[in-house]
Amino acid sequence: QVHLVESGGGLVQPGGSLRLSCTASGSFFVLKSMGWYRQAPGKQRELVAALVSDGSTNYADSVKGRFTISRAVAWNTVYLQMNSLKVEDTAVYYCNLRTRGSPDEYWGQGTQVTVSS
């Protein structure tokens, strides 16, 4: 099975940048996607960005042009480069991996991103 660990969160000023990393350990078969979700206080968890196994990417409209998702060649690490951060980006960011198996979905513990002056 898979264990996901996020890092790179912290406190930044509006307009600043952060780079999140998610490292996967273990093994899995038939990767479907890796991505980032976030959950702000009082709000539902939402997709931020995802890399799909066919090479496509998905971004929330609110982060298009500001965030970029990327990965290591071996899919063991996924990154989220966050630029031009806004206060509304404040949330706990979670790494997600989907695969074909049981379980078919894995989550990291989350990393806090706080955007504030």
C-alpha cells in the first residue's frame, strides 16, 4: 500500500509563493492520478490540481495561471508550485493518489498553507 507525506506549507504574504511536495512510499499498480486538494475552515474539501495518468492536468478555476502541478518521472513525488498567493488560498492542502486496487485512494496528513499579511 501507499503512504503519502506532504511538506512545504507555511505562512506567506499575499503575492508570495510556496512549493508543496508530496512523497509517496510503498507500491501500487495502475496509477490513475495524483493531485492536491485543499480544505479551508468551514468549507468543503476541493480539488486544486491533479495529474492524470494519461498526461492531462486538471486545475480549479480559482488557481489557473497561478498554480502548477508537476511530478517526478517515477510518480513517487508530486509538487504544487503556488505563485501569486491570495488570502483565499489559505487552507490545509492534502495530497491524493488514486489507483486501481484496494484501497483505491490514499491521502496524506495535510500541510497548512496560510496566506496573510
